[in-house]
Amino acid sequence: MNRLFLLLSLFILASGCRKSIGPEKLYGTWKYIKVESPQNPQESLTEVEVARENPSISFNPDKKLTIMWGGRELSKGEYRLEGKLIRYKEDLGNGKFREFPFLISRLSASELVFETMEQEPVRITARKETE
């Protein structure tokens, strides 16, 4: 009985990890409300710092992504979804690009939580702007 429960639990956990996110759930502009460094909390931004910089990320139906920071465009490029990963192809200009993923850990109609998948990840909590 315990073995069956364990196998069932693992199956449910594994199937939940693979659940895809429809791209239409991301469409729009998301204002950052929290920028955290889980491994180095002292490098996390305060609420005042985040509010001052007014950062946001926008996802368009044409697969374009734009990140704004301090009132200017910080980054732009294209994205595609793979399960809970946002695969971002950043346009560096002059025909140069770099690709990296963001992992979505939570997504609702009004809140998005994602993080970079680097050695020292950054976790972003954002609220969807109303149109």
C-alpha cells in the first residue's frame, strides 16, 4: 500500500511539472513588484528600489518580449514557451543574439513569478497591468 501511494504521488508530481502554459496567459505587460536573489538575499532589491526603477516585462502575441527598466528599454527579443520555460532570444543588435531560459514558478491572471536559470538566479514577482 505504501509503495502504491509513493508511486501515485511521484506520478502526480511529475505530471504537474510538465504542465504547459498557454502563451495567451502571458500576453500583456507585467510590472515587477519584487526582485529577489534567493542565494544572496542581501542583493535583493528593496520595494523602494523596485518602485523607483519601475521595471516591467511585456509579452506580445507576435512572440516579441520587451523588458523596461528605469524608463528605458533594457532588453528586447523573441520568446517561445516550452512547458513552464520561457525561452528568450535577446536581440543584442548588429545581428547578434543570446538565448536563455526563464522558469515560471507561478502564473495566475494577475501575478507572474519567474526566475533566471543562472548559477545565481534572480526571482521576479510581477503584477499584470490592467488595460
